Amino acid sequence: MEKRSKIKRRLRPKIGDLLEFKTARGLGYAQYTHRFDDKFYRDLIRVIEGLFDERPADLEALAARPTLFWVYFPVASEAWRGTLTLLGPVAIPPEAREKPAMRSTLGVGHAPPPETWRIVDATGRHRITAFPPGFWQLSREWLTFGPSLIEDIEMQVRPEDRPLRELAERAKSGSRQ
């Protein structure tokens, strides 16, 4: 009787790893780009624009595609849960090597005043008093998990669409804040 060698699924992510997610509309991809010494905001990934019927043969070209959005995501624990497949490390595009500027709020709800918003970047958290140009195109600083991320990948949600989507969902459910 011939023994089959069992392929061991890698569960320990490395910076540069491409992550593959199965969605109802195709395969979506992200890249693990940064790890920070923070209890909450630790693993930062860039979600790559586009959905695919099958895995692209050229993973370097896949990684070079535009970034749809950035998000903090617990890569190792979600790999262990089977939410994603680690495809191995590839070069991080030059424009994605630095921590991206992101928007963050201390406000309640989805349309708080500018004074409650911050721009977070590699130099720290910066309070704003007015919304600068391009503010809504910045990814929101937040931590997400498998089902929510897969839904956003499937819908190809851009950062500027998120506040409108959240308001529409709240109106649809009939809740008010």
C-alpha cells in the first residue's frame, strides 16, 4: 500500500505573504505588509484590488496590483481558522512599504464632527479641525475578522464608500444613533 504524503498547510505568516480568500464572487487577495508591537493594532494588510476566478500564475504581478484598502487583521489566527490560505512571501510594492496614513475617530456614529477625527501615520496621531482633501479616501484604522473582511473583499469596498454603506445598513435595520 502506497503512503500519500500529506501537504502541511503553513500557518505562520511572514511579512510579504500573499493571503488568498475564497468569496462567493471569486478569489480575493491581500498582502501582509506590517507587524507592530501593539496589542490591538498588530498585523496590517493591504487588500489587493480585484476578484479572480482562479489563482493568478504570476504572484509578483498580483502583488503589484493597486491597493483597495488597508486594515488590521489577525493573520495567524485567521490562517489557523482556515479563513485564508498563505501563498508565501513576495516583494511588497514600494508604495506599500511605509505605514499608510489612515483615518481614526473617537466619535460616536458615522458622521462625527472633524474635531473627533485623527490622521494616523508613521509619525503618530494627528488631530484635525477640518477634513483635508482626500481624507475620505484614507482607510479607516480598524481591526476586522474573517467574515467581515471577506464581505468587504467580495464587494470591493473602497474607503470612501464605507461611511455611506454603514449609514445605509443602519437605516435598513431601522436603528438610530
